[in-house]
Amino acid sequence: MFPALPVPRAGLAVLTALILSACASGRELRDERGELGDFFLAHAIVVAENATVGPASRRAEPEAWEKVLTEEMRRRFARYDGDTLYHLGVSVDGYVLAVPGIPVVAAPKSVLILGVTLWDDAAGRKVNDTPHRITVLESLSGETVVSSGLTQSAEQQMQNLAQNAVLSIENWLASNPDWFPPKPEAPGTATPAEETTES
């Protein structure tokens, strides 16, 4: 469920964190995260039929959310070519797609809330028993600083949110490196100990 606004003191830290997270954009892929080791994404499954639509939001079909998030997971995780198979299950729990508002006075922001579960293919089980909750805002830009409801279509807002959400998923996986076995050393690659011995 979406928190009631205005936010009292107790929720100020959370709101501040969300605003700061809007600065991080998932558009750029950058280097793969070494913490994911021998990771390979075999299947990405997204469900959105039970998503809660927040107040004053444009509406999006569940299939549209499923498509944009699945494509973004494929784009981001295609960089990982390990041999240990994992699956990601994602539920869209809620969202707000900003509608045109009054600039400065009432400039709504787009929000996406997900629940994420990682599955280990070889073990045939969930890695995290309880879905990990991810909440992201749209990235700040010249188009969104006033309100993306004024400058972007619903599809553009969804793409922006999907990119940031999947970046957050990657960061969450990287924060748990013990879940992933390291990548095997390439044949003929000397370890630091071997290099010291040879020299």
C-alpha cells in the first residue's frame, strides 16, 4: 500500500531516501558486478495483475508492466554469462504513473513498488524466503524535475521506472555475494600465489 501524504516526521527519512534514489538512473549498464560471480539469469517471470494503483495515477495494463520489466531484466542481466542458473520472480505490488499536475505546486512523481524473489535452479528452491521489497522513483531529469506527467507518456514513465527498478534488483543481488559461487578462473590464468612463486 502507498503511504499517506503529507509524511510526518517518522516517515521523513524514508521519503528523503526515496528522493535521493531518484537521482540514480538505470539507463546505463556500466560494468557487471563481480559480486554476482558465476550468475546466469535463466528465467525472469513478472506478474502484475494484483498491482495497487496509487492515487491520481495513470493506469497501465498488467501485460505492459510484465513486458517492460522482463525486457529490462534481459537487457541488464545479459551481461552475466556464468554457468550457475538462477531465476527471478517479480511481482508488481503497486505504482503511480504521474498525471499532469500544476507545476511546482503539485508536481506528482512516478513510483514503482516490487516484490522480488531469487530462485536457485540447481537447488530447486528460493534463495530468499520472503520477497524483497523494492521501491523506486523516476530518475530526475529536465523532463521529470517539474512532473513527468506533464512531459512524458505513460510508456516513457514505465520505461524509466523499470530501468531504475532492475538496477535496484542488481544492487540487491550484489549486496548478497555469498549467494553466488565465484566464476571459475580462465584456463592458464595464474593466481597471485602462483605468480609470486614463479617470480
